[in-house]
Amino acid sequence: MVDTRYITAGFALLMSSSALASPELARSKNCVACHHVERKMIGPAYKAVAERYAKDEAAVTKLSEKVVKGGGGSWGETPMPAQASVTPAEAETLVKWILSLQ
């Protein structure tokens, strides 16, 4: 007989580890080539993004789409190119992590 408490605990651990892995995910997807947590580089600092979108209930959806499809005009003239190597689920994980940095 399988004790479901262990399955539940294991699932919770896997879910929480994806949130903790977001800095590593950002590095693995090369987001850090243009972004930094605290300072502006080519793109805005992650903390500046978190601050700007703190009260926007649609931020996760809006920013996740922008990560995957690219966009421009929100932070100046330099557009963010589409990130074809980032899945929608990975984009959502990254955006949730970024928004947690405020």
C-alpha cells in the first residue's frame, strides 16, 4: 500500500523547487545577458519590472507572453527579442519569480 502523504510531500517539494530554480532558469535561458536583478543593463532590472507590475493582476500573463513572443516600447527603444527556447510554462515560472522580487 502506498502512503499518499509521501506522494503529496514529494509533489509539494517538486513544485517549490521550480520557484527556487528560477535564477538558474534565467541563467540557463540566457536572460542574464540583458537583465540583472538590481541594475539596468540592455533591459530593465528585474526589481524594476516587479515594481512596475506589482499591482497589475494581468502581469503574469502579459509578461509571460512578452518573454516568449518579444516586444518593445515598454522600457525604451530597445526591443526584447522573442525567446523561442523558452516554453510558456518556463516563461510563467520566470515571470512569477521576477514579480516576487519587489
